[in-house]
Amino acid sequence: MVNIKIKGDTWKCSVYDDEEFLHKFGDGMAAFCQVDSKQIIFNEDDLTLQTVIHEVAHAYISYLHLIDSAELKVDQIEEIYCEMFAHDGPDILKISKRLFKSLKQRM
């Protein structure tokens, strides 16, 4: 397990081998982000930098508190995403690269 800091909170990141991942979490995904427990879980067979970036971005998006966003229009969602990327994009990429390297070293 590798811990990362996102917005001051500690997130636990784990990698499972393919068989264990499928047994515990099912098929059809390379990884997932559990916002409530602040965990990111990866399938070893699908561990790529792109997957790590994708899941870390999910974690950052959870801080936008968009639970009641069903009424937003596409251009509003686009604006929110672009604003988040402008502010947090460099951190998302830096954390993701460091996390990917750490996870690969532990495999």
C-alpha cells in the first residue's frame, strides 16, 4: 500500500493481482476510486500511468462537491473541469507520476 496526500487528506492506494482483483471487485475495470474511504484500488495487470492519472483525477474531482450537479449544462461542467485542471492539474500529474513509480517498485 502507498499513501498519498490529496488536498491535505491521506489516500491509501493498493494494487491487487488480477485474480484477487477479479475475486474481490469483479470484472470490467482497471481501477477505481472509493471516495468515502479515500482509497484507490488498482488491478496489477492494468496498471499504467494513464490509469493512475485517471483515478487521482477522480479523487480531486470528489473535492468539488458536485453531488447536486444534475442540473448543470455541458458548458458549465466543462468550465468546472477546466478550472479544476488549471488549479490542480500540475499536482494531479506530479502525484500520479510519483504514485505510479512507487506502485511499480512494490510489484
